Amino acid sequence: MSNNDLYAFVTDAGWQAKLTAFRPNAPLYGGYRLLVFTESDLPSLEDEYADEEFKYLSASETIEQMTSGAIGPFICSIEQAHLVAPYFTPVGEL
């Protein structure tokens, strides 16, 4: 497995409960925090958080799920994160 960066949108509540030490400065997008990690971190994260359903969706599917308040984590590439994040960023902050 390579060390390419991956991104995950996780609920703010989930981040506060379990992930503030892992990524204390994760930015907030519409009630979800954006975490960055490497592909090589993914297996250990999936093991550590085995009770969570890691979702691998397209950007539009992720937006749809986040809009409906679904619980992630939503795993994505940088390209997908660049499409999803602005959708949940207030206009004045773009």
C-alpha cells in the first residue's frame, strides 16, 4: 500500500468523542470534520474503529449523505475532498 494521502469526513460529534487527539485541528464543514491520513494508516484505523462503517463514495454521493446527516466516515481522495468541502463552506468563507 502506498502512502498517498486520504481524507475522511467524520461527524463533529464522532470527532469530539474519539478523534480530537488524533487530529486536534481538523476543519469543520457542515457538521463534519475533515481528517487527513495516509493510505498505509487506513488498515489500522479500520481495525481500531471496527464498529464504524467506512464509506467509499463519489463526491456527489458523499454530499448527498452528508446533507442527510448520515454518519461516516466518508473516505475520499483530495480531488473528492475539494469538491465536497466547498459545498458545506459558507459563501463568505470561500
